Amino acid sequence: MTHADTTARQPISDWMLWITLMGVPLLWSIQALVDTAIIGHACFPRSMPLSQPAPGAWTAALIITLILLALAIVITVYAVRNWRRIGAEQAHRGSTVQAQQEGRVPFMAFSGVLFSVLFLYGIVMNGLSLFLVSACG
């Protein structure tokens, strides 16, 4: 039995399932809140709005977006990996009563892929808005 055989049979941890299910939506929320706060304060620091954001605000928002995008891609890759691994394990085991009772894990794995891809798209679209929309307009 090789190392690959033993690691393939280890169950996916609940933590990994929860991280791949909720990680990217959480990153999208952080990106939306932080970028809105940075750009909002850079355009409206006092009682009168500025025509251009304060220097460095756009760059800070872009850096935060790129960091969160990289983390979201990593989580999405893990979500896809979990889903494929569970699919391979179910095909190997066949349709048994035990496999049917363990429906939570495949459901969470597939939902993790779905949520990760959808919210990754949201992070990309929010990032594109930095280039397409005037920050203080």
C-alpha cells in the first residue's frame, strides 16, 4: 500500500468542508466592506466630496482585492479537489446504505464548489469595477 493509497482513504475533515463552503463568500464580504470603506473615505473625507479619491486609496483597494482573489482561488481549488475526491470514493464504493447515509459530505462538497465559483465571480466583478467606474463619480 503506497502513501497515495492511504491519503486517498482519509476522510475529508469537517473543517475543510466548512472552509470550502463558506470561505469565498466570507472573502467576498470582506472585499466589499473594506473596499467600500476605503474608497468611500477617500472620496468623502469631510463635509464636501472630492472629485478624485485621496492618493493611494485606489491602490490599497486593488491590493486588497488581489490578495482576497488569490485566497479565493486557493479555496476554490480545494473545493473542486474535495468534490472530485468524494465522487471517486462514491464510485469506488458503489451504492451502499452507508454511502447513502453519508449524503452530508457530498452535499457540502458540491455546495462548496458552487458557492466558491459564484462568489469568486463576484470578487472578480468587484475588482473590475475599480477599473471601469469612477471612484468618486
